[in-house]
Amino acid sequence: MRKYLFLILLLAVGAVTPVAAQQALETTAREAILVDAETGTVLFEKNADTLMHPASMSKLMTVAMLFDKLAEGSVKMEDTFPVSESAWRIQGSKMFVELGARISVKDLLRGIIVQSGNDACVVVAEGLGGDEKNFARMMTERAREIGMTHSEFRNASGWPDPEHMMTARDLAVLAAYLINTHKQYYSMFSEMDFTWHGIRQGNRNPLLYSYPGADGLKTGHTEEAGYGLTGSAERNGRRLIVVVTGLESDKRRGIEAERLLTLGFNDFETYTLLSAGQKLEDADVWLGEADKIPLTAGKDIRVTLPRAARKSMQAKLVYQAPLAAPVVKGTQVGAVTFTATGMQPVTVPVVAGEAVERLGFFGKIPAAFNYLLWGASSG
């Protein structure tokens, strides 16, 4: 008789949320989120899905659009875009483009990333989309494709518009996209200054000047939005992404971002729970040419946890025993669930580590007799 074990629903590892640790973190930011870049684990969040005005942090989407074009080869760093009167006249932070000039993509990117130039954003928008309105529509469509579920863009720079909105979570998703998808260009975010038209401007990201391992991404500020920052830092192979918004000063956004990053690095760690192909147990096989086969992890499983939770980690393997032959190698046959204090359970697939063919007719009778007589040895 086969032993039927209860069914466990599979959860996405990226959805792990260390609940207890969240309660220990606080911030004066109006909206905030702290994310492990590798696992996607949210270490802390506050109003992360609340729509807000992102100001210049929305320029990250303009940069992403241009990085996409560079990666696909339809645009090159040496290509130039013309400066229209609308780009030249726009107010706010500026790269100080010259009316009628043609500026290279490489310089425009630095004008946006380092100098936060609204004028450079308009030049890019018109160069890629024909006009800024159409480019904003393209931005919104692309945002949906990369998982930004709430963002709505009305311009390329974050210039105040009542319908131009993002969320802290979407900004974290966008930051992860830039870091993971466009690694070849990401170093531009750590450039400390850029000079154009004889005017030298420093990078406005305070993390670059004071926080070890910081290498991006973008600040934002308007009167309505307050001071915001989307930042990232890497230490000992771990990368965190932080978003803070609605703060009262440039200094305060830097302090809050640094504090959350430090808590993330100090209080959390990423652990390998299983490696692909790692053997978990030998499972009995019913009417197979082999009596047992190994059960293995189907893929690497890495999760980010509070350091204190690691000691309480437990694992429970569940599958139907014995496995009925034939069994195809790599077929999911069960699941293993990990639990720890302050962590939502994580359940991942277990697969057959080897293939087993079904016994022929003359082998089935003694095998069935032995099983009925002695039963299964494990399950």
C-alpha cells in the first residue's frame, strides 16, 4: 500500500518576508523599502505601495529606456541627439545643453545620472520617442513589462505633474533591473562629477560620499515630493537596494538611507539552503528496476533571513512513498518546507535524481509480494 502524504503549496522564494525583523526597523521616511538584490527579499517596507510623486528618481526609467536601446544595439554611445527649443528652455536642474547642438548618448547619460539634467531627459525623450508625451507613454509600457505595476509617467524628468506617480516598491524593482540587467553600464551611477559646457557638477547622491560600498543610484526633490533617494550598496558580495521618500532635507534622506542599509547588512544574511542536485533522501520505488532513487533539490535555493532566525531553521520533506515506476529523472516528486522564527515558510520542489524503468511482467509478481509482506522502509 502506498503512503499518501499531505499536499504542500509551492511558494516563491523571492516572497520571503522576515516578519519579526520588520517590527524592529523604523524610519522617518514617508515611504520606504529595503530589498536584498539577489533574493528579492523585502527586509523592511513602509507604505511601499502608496502612490507618490517621485521627482527626479523617475529619471531612472529614462536611463533604463536608453540602456535597453544600447543593449539591443539600436543606439550606440557615440550616436547624437539634437537639442530642441523645448529641451533648452526647460527649468529645474540642468545639464546646460546648447540650443541646436547635437549631444552624444554617452554625455546625455552623464547629464542625467550625475547632473540630474531635466534638459538632457527631454533630449533623450525626443530622440527615442519623437516627443516627450509619446516617450512617457513608452516609459509606462516598459515599466509594466519589467514588473513596475503602479507607475505612471507623464514626462521624462519627473517634472511635477499630478498624474506622474510611482511607488517605493516600483523604484526598488527599477533599481534591481538596472543593476542586474545592465551591469555593463551600471558603473555610470558611481561617477562623482561631470563637466559640460564648462560647468562642473557633482553627483547628488550623498551615499557615494559617505557610505562604504555605495555605487548608485538617484536622488529626487520637489516641494511636494520632499527629498527622496533610491540607493544601492554592496558589501562582501551582498547587495541591498533602499528607497526613502518624503524627507525634509537632503541631509535627512542620506541619514535614513544609510541607517536602513546598515541594519540590512548587520541584521540579515543570505544563506544557501540547498544546492541544485543536492541529495536529500533515498526514496523507495514501487515496481521499478531499482528499489530506491535519490531525491534531490531541483535548483539552488538561497534566502535572506535575520541572522538570529538561522539557528531555529527546520526542514520538512514531503512526498508520496513509494514512488511508482517509471520515474523520469528531474520530475518533481515532492517538496521540502523550511521554517524559522520570524520567517514565512518557504517551500521548494524536490525532484527525482535518477530515472527508473518499470519492471517487466515476470519481475512484478515477486516485487509486489515482497512489498506487501515487508512494506516500505522509508517515505
